[in-house]
Amino acid sequence: MVKLKNDMCSLRAVDTDDLEFIYELENNPALWEFGHTLTPYSKLTIREYLENAHRDIYEVKQLRLGICNAQNQIKGVIDLYDFDPYHKRAGVGVVINQESDRAKGLATAALELMVDYAFDHLRLHQLYAGIAQDNYASRKLFEKLRFRESGIKKDWITTQDGYKDEYLYQLINEKL
């Protein structure tokens, strides 16, 4: 049985009811660096994405789930991306939209659920994440869940102040 709920949060498919939330999230310039976004998204583009979000991970090679708090309010998203069923791996990313909702355990709880889903249900061998060198909160989060730094991509991310490194983190499924 697939478990996408714990005491702190639940993960659920995003749908058209989440249009305003996803629009705000995707158009927050403070988050663009993390998702490597350069331009805003229109509501039409997001609506079209949400109308197709139900498609299977094996078809579209990605999965986005909403992170809901105990009151069932969407507070963030967690993604599997670059899903590779042959090599049994995927990238994983998590974001809590509002700063006031961060550092309260939601991202940790959501990432725990996603790791379990990826390893137990999708039977992946590994998950990985690319995290900017100065994103200490994300590095701490992934390290807390046993992801290990396995490499550094030098000058990987362009910023207004120059370049910064991106750290590659991996979690290997020891059960497989």
C-alpha cells in the first residue's frame, strides 16, 4: 500500500484547484534560482500543465505532488524529475512557498514520504539532488535524510554576482 501521509503532512496530486498557489510559487523570483527559471509563467501555461499533471511518471518522466499541512492546506511542492526507469533513478526537489511555513518540519516530512514512495513503490535504486553551495537549509535537510554529498559542479549556477557551485547529493537504496 502506498503511504503518502504522516503526522506532519500529506502528499497529493496537484490539480486545477491549485492554480493560484502554483502560479504564485512559479512566479516568485526569489525561488527562480533553485528551479533554474528565468522568466515568469502565465496562468494559461500553468493551467495547461495542471490539466496534464495526472499523466503517468513513466510517460512524462516527472511527478509533482503538493505538500499539505495537517489542516490539508497546500504549502509547497515536491518533485521527482529526470525519472530514468532503466537506471532506476530520479532527481528530487522540494520547496515550501512561504518563508513563514519553512523550518517547521514540513519539507523533512514530505521528503521522507517521497523517499519511501520512490524506493518502495517505484523501486528506484537512487535519488539525487543538486543544491546550491549557499543553500544551507536544503543541504542540512537532505543530509538529515541520509543523502550524501558526492560531487561539486564548479561555477554551475549563474547569479547576478557571478557564479556559484552546485553540490550533488545522492541517496542509494540499500534495499535493492
